[in-house]
Amino acid sequence: MARRSVRNAFTFMTGASALAMAAAPQAAMAQDDMTAASEVEDENVIIVTGIRASLQAAADIKREAQGVVDAISAEDIGKFPDTNLAESLQRITGVSIDRNSGEGSTVTVRGFGPEFNLVLLNGRQMPASGLGSCCEAPASRSFDFANLASEGIAAVEVYKSGRATLPTGGIGSVINIRTPRPLDRPGLQGSVAAKAVKDHTFDGTDITPELSGIVSSTFADDTVGILLSGSYQRRKASLAQFNAGWREGYLGDENNWGSLPVDENDWRGNYDRTENRPGPDTVYQVTQNAGYDFTTIDRERFNGQAVLQVAPSDQVTATIDYTFSQNTIDARTNSIGVWFNHDQTSSSWTDGPAAGPNFYSEVFGPGKDLAITGAVAANRSINHSLGGNIAWEHPSGMRWELDAHHSTATSKPTSPYGSNIAVGAAIYGVQSQTVDFTQDMPVISVDMYPGSELDASNIRPAGNSFRNAYMRDEINQIALKGGYDFDAGFIESLDFGATYTSNKVRSAYGVLQTDSWGGTLSAEDTPDSLFMPRDLPADLSGMSGSNDPAIIPTYFGVDTVNLIELLDSQIGICTTPWVGTPTGTGCLAEYTVDRRITEETIAPYIQSTHVFDLLADEAHLRLGLRYEATDVKSSALVPVPSGTAIVSFNEISILDPVSSDFSTLKGSYDNWLPAIDFDMSPMDNVKLRAAYSHTITRPSYNNLQGGLTVNSPARPDGGSTGGSGNPGLLPYKSKNIDASAEWYYDVASYVSVGFFHKRVSNFIGTTTTQSPVFGLTNPGQGAVFQQALAAAGANATFDQVLAEAVNIAPDAILYNSDNMPIGILGQSGDPALQFTLGQPGNSDRTAKLHGWEFAIQHNFWDTGFGAILNYTIVNSDTYYDNALRYTETQFAVTGVSDSANAVLFYDKGPLQARIAYNWRDGFLSGYGLDPFYVESYGQFDASASFEFTEGLTAFVEGINITNADRKGHMRNDQTVYFAAPGYARYAAGVRLNF
């Protein structure tokens, strides 16, 4: 058999094509008894059908490409391997995914997280929108793969090395999602599928539907084509999670509020209840709060696409396409948790140099709260993309292409209460509370005073917050591309072109907040029916510790909507909140922060490809240069607060603004981005590659957005924060070296090794300053509060202090709409309120990352069995030292970790089955004053399909079938900030192709 036919039969370097085989639960196949393909041999031709068609298509993309490219291809129209694009991509060598609500959403490539990977749709830069959990500017530019159903996808290409013709933005990779085109598949064909999905739920069995269909047809001698596709997906699931907040790292010899007591002179007098106290040079962290969250998710997703193509001649093809996606998520969370005052504590600690708690405990007098919260996040993201393309290829070799699109992404709430709300309640009767960190699931236990048991009849409403957020991203892009193909000679082709891109981003938010955390209505005035008791250990089950006898036995399902209506009718939390301005509709807040960014980029490029004979085959050389010039303008409407008021011992409310105004800042930058690729075959079935390129990643939106804002609540004893963006930031820049070798030692087997090295500069860090702003004062250190505290006594509650303040200075009191005192106002003579203000800036630091990618794919003769293994090693010359306090500046690249995939599959006759294991090592996910780590995670997935008759296939699949858990910690393994039991997701369905 000729070498070319072997090459086309079955080739691939990494786990990209392996993915298509390993993760194709829905595949319909027409196979014979010998292989998963039907082979018709005619000299040097092998016709491949069934699932191996997708493998061959992916292999063709990979092997024939110049540079480092991996790909996943649909086996047939409407039959992409996985139901989620991110979950497919994770099986490519060097690619890991990040999950949201238990589902793949964004990707990390070679250690670079979502913000460092640019996602394209049909070669076009797509807008991205999303809403943060609270009141912050959305950061990521990365497109969320969860917005697109896989049934309408033809292929996904992952470009790991730079090239001049590609839009910039991805240091880790540029990922191009290709959708089907009708003229690519002449005739009438289509696919319809129905699937039932079973996910984990607390309330029993919820089976939800997924429906999809795609039809393509050509007319007029295949010169006109129309394609329509659509899908509907509904998912209901439940997630449980432990969460903890931690105070910044202390040294063992510190003695202040929040730190551990030192000796008998400590003001708390409880020094003897600390076991194995961290030494003077040991860093440790103290938990500030801890709780369990129980979230139910109802997600609904619509996708649709329409494509019209016309080819009036062999030289000209015109395409108009429209893509729509709508992703609606309604997440309702019920929480129970504790806060620490750091007074009468006891604790036990591991050894240093970064010590962690074995347990942390505190005792209280009457009145301490056990927090019970109901939260709702109901938001919708809608994407529209309208594009047009006309391509002309002249027989002389001249090529021209004009491509343009208008695309928008918008995210906003679907609830009349805002995008993210939290309504607090509490049982005010905690006698002592403890968090045990020695088990996988940290154990929270409480002892309640008599008469304050965990019962709905003892619950009182407390503070609440309604956050209303909005984000819209609009991209208008036009690209003119030209090229010339030479008939012979050293130059094979010359490509050139230019792209103009306008990117407009707007994010806005406002808050209605009533800081009545000490309680509002009495328990007697609050209907018990608003709080439904639930078995906490049962709903948390899955990790060791969740069934510990000491754990809180009960949490409450909060009827959040009816509780809001009750509180609004009684105390006006939506109509007359303490903080924020209502719009008059529901509990929606007017936007007090409105930030807008405009980026305009012009990018010309030129690229030449060269071919020449070298050793066993042709060698290829590609030389490219891209120039990009970007102008940035940032306008921000930010509030100027009217004052402050202390509303609890540890909280200062920032009062409604007296004014708001737009301020505008500008920035600009340009870059020359070379790209060189070379490949050769020193012998048959062996290919060597080398590449050098410069790539950039633009700063995240929250770093660019200007305008100084401060966060509420502030803290009387430190911890008040605020900051602004910086539109003058330069993009991250990486100089990349790639090299790889592939050996295709059999028709269906290969082994490969690749090396990459990246030198990244222009890292963005945060510069912090301590400063007062807007003339705000600190009432917690003011004369009125101090006099009232002295009059009430050292053990007084805040309400008792507030009552004394009313007598001392009635004009210094903040009253609610019912003329009830709720806080003590800051006065002009009070000390200034100090804020830690952060602003991003480019640093002179550089980081070097390098790594190795290994892959092997082996088919066991004609048995139908095969195996795929790949492993990626990523190393950085930076790391975070957990033993250093935040006072010493540190720099580390986040997201760096090894990853691996192992797949065993069977593919013969009408039956296909596979089991796949995907693993990622632990990694530093972020850091500010302290680091955050995500621990190593591995997941098993399985699928099988059977073709009953030609075109009719039934399939089943399971995701995370072993219920793998996820966990994260800070400086020490026992400073756990989240722990989440894992749950499996199962699906079964049928597909009909025609």
C-alpha cells in the first residue's frame, strides 16, 4: 500500500482524534465485521465511514497543518462526539477544563487559564458576557462553551502555536469552532436526536429532555445550499458545597484582633486553649466564616443556526450565516453557616512553616447568630451572530475573501429581584461553634442555648442584598484577505490581508441592601412555613465527614420569594432599603456603577509558505508577520458616597451616593507578531515540526475598566477595600518555541512527543495603597460610638450600644423608614476611614513556562479494542511560597499543572463502547493577600452505542460515574476554602440520520 494511502487511512499525533473515538456516545455507524470502518480498496484509496471518518478528518487537519494544531471532527452531520464542547476538548493533550455547576464551561491549555485562550466561531472573534456573583466587573474575555450545543458543530481546531493569519488573544491557544456548511455536503441529509438526562437532585428524580435536529440540502446542481439546525436542552441538578472565608496570613508572634492569643496578657485571656500554637516565624490563617451551601439548578438552553450558500460559479462562493444561543440559569441556594468574632477561642494547629487548623472553636454569650440564607441567581445570556462571506478563487491562483460579522452577547437577570440576591435569617442562640478541618469534608458543629434549637419557630429574618447586574459585549469585525498560489518554485503561496475589529463592552450594577444583620421581625412574626427543615448529612453526602455525628444536623430550605414579599411589606427592603436606589420594579436597583470600554484594533498581516524536497518527503516552511494596533477608551460612571454608618460591631455601611459622574481614560498599544513554522519527514511515517511565534493576550475587562469604587460593608478595624481599573495596560506577550516528533508505526497506531517553551512578559499585578477616599470617616472609632460603648459595658450587644448612642447624640443616628435607629453615622470629627485601594498595572516580571506532551494511540489488531494515553507536563520558573506573608511581594503564574488522559475503547460492528479517565494535578488558581489552590482531580466517563439499523442508533453515557469530589485549600491543606461532593450524570437517547 502506498505511503499516501496509509497516511490518509488513520493518522494523528495527539489525543485530538483520539477524543473523537473516546467520547462519541451518540455515533451511528455502518461497520463490517473486521473494523469500525467499511473499507473499499481501489489502488491507493481507502474509503472510511462510521466513527473512523471523524478520526481521519481530525488526523487530516493535524497532519497536513503547518504548526501545532489539534482537532476534533464530527463523524457525520449532527454527530459531534460529546454533548459539551469543553468536555470533548479536555481529552486533547495539554487541555484541561473548568467546570461551572458540574458542567464543562471554559478551558485551560498548557497551564494557561480561560482568559489566555481565544475562542473563535468560524474564524471570527466572538463576544463573551457573564455576570459575577456579586458586584464586580465581569473579567473574562473567554467564550463560555456551555452556550453552544455540540449538535451544530462540525469541528473544533486548537491552534497551540501562533500564526499570522489568526486573530490574536490566546497565549495558551486559539480555538476555532467550525459549524457545518451545506455546500460541503451536497444533497439532502440531516439528523434528529432525543435524549433523556438524569442528574443528581436533592428532591428526587428529575429526568430532563434534550432535543436536537439539523437538516442540510442543496439545489440548482449543488450551487445553492441551505442548512438549518436547532437544539433544546433542559438540565436540573443539585450541588452541595462547603465554603469558608479566611483572614489574611498572620505570623505566630502577632497579637491583635483575629490572630491567636499569645500569653496571659492577651486581652481575651484564653491563651491556654491553643494547642500547638504556631511559632513566631510560622504563617497561619484563621477562619472568618464557614458554611454549607445547597444549590438547585434549572438550566435551559436554546441553540439555532441558519446558513445560506450560493456558488454561482466554480470561482465564487457567497455565505450568509446566523447563529443564536440562549442560556438561562435559575440557581437557588440555601445556606447555613457561622461567623467568628475571634474572642473566646480554642484551636489546634499543624506544624509549620505554613500551619493549618485541626479545629477552630469559639464560645459566646446569648445572642450570637447561626446564619440561615436563601439566595437566588436567575440570569440569561443571549448571543447573536450575523455574518457574511464572499470568496473568489481565480484559476490563475489569485484568491480574495471578504468576511464581516456583527455579534453581540448580553447577560442580564430574569428575576424581578436582580441577578444575584441573598436574604438572610438567623437563629440567635449559638453557645459555641466549631469547625473540624481534619476530614475531607470539614465538619461544622454548633451548640445552641436552651430555647434556641434548630427549629423553624426560632428563625428571625436579618439583612439582605439585591444585586442587579448587566453586561453586553458587541463585536463588529471586517476582514479582507488575499493570496496567490504559485504553480512551481520555492514559494508555494503568499497570503496577506487586514482586519478591523471594534469591541464595545458595557457592564453595570447596582445594589439594594438592608444591613439589618442583627434581626428585623421577631420569630413569632415570621411564619414557620417559610423555612422547611432538611436533613443536612443526607444532602451533603459523598465525602468523608459529611456523616460525622457532630455535624449540623439540619439546614433549611428557604421560601425566598415569599420571605421577600413579607419583609418588603413590613420593613420596605425593596422600596425603602438602607442602601441603594430602587427602580420601582420588584427589587431591582438602579445602576450606580456603569463602566464602558471601546477597543478598536487594526491588524494587517503577510504570510508566505514554501515547499521543497528534503530527505524522505517534502518539507514546508511558513513565514508570517502580523501587526496589531489597538486603541482603548474606558468611561465609568461611579458613585460618590454620602457618608458612613456603623451598623454592627464589624460592619460599616457605605451610604447612598450624593452624585455620580462619567470619567474617561484612554490607552493604546501596538505589537509586531512574527510566526515561523517548519516541518519535514526524515523518513517514511515520521514527521518533525518546529515553530517560533509571538502571541498576546489582552487584559481582562475588569482590569481595563476605570472609575474608583469602594466596597460595602467597610470594616472599622481594617479590611475596607476599593479600587479602579487601568485602560492604559499593555497586553500579556509571549515568545513561544514549539517542537514535536510523530511516528505513525501502524495504520491505526502512533506515538508522539512534543516540547513547548513560553516566555511571558507584561504580567498584570495589583498595586495597593492605604488611603481615605471621598472624605469618608470611621464611626467605629468615633467619639459617639466610643462613648456609647463605654456606657453600655464591655459585654453589651450592638443594639444596647445603639440605644445608648440615641441618648448621647440623637442627631448622629441613622434611622430607617419606620424611624427606628439602625446605625451610628460617621461625623466630621471622626478619624478617616482607611481603604486598601488596588489598581492593576504591568510589571517588569517575566515568567518562563515549558513542558512536554506525550501521546500514544494503539489499536489491538482487528479485535476492535484500542487504547489512548497522553500526558502533559507543565513547569514554571515561578511559584508561590506559602510560608511568606502578604507583606512580601510574590509573583507566580496561576493554572500551571500536569494533566493526563487514558481511554480504553471498543469499536467493531454495530457496537461501540469506551471508558475514559481525565486527570489534572493540583494547581495555584489565584492569589491576593493569600493563595488559592485547587487540588488534583480525576474523573471517569463512559459511553456506549448500538446501531440497530442503518441510521438508527441508541446510546447511553455517564459523566463522572465514580462521583469524584473536588476540593480547594489555601496556605495549608487544612485551610480548606471549598469542598464539594461529586455527582454522576447519566443520559440515554436515540438518533436518526438520513
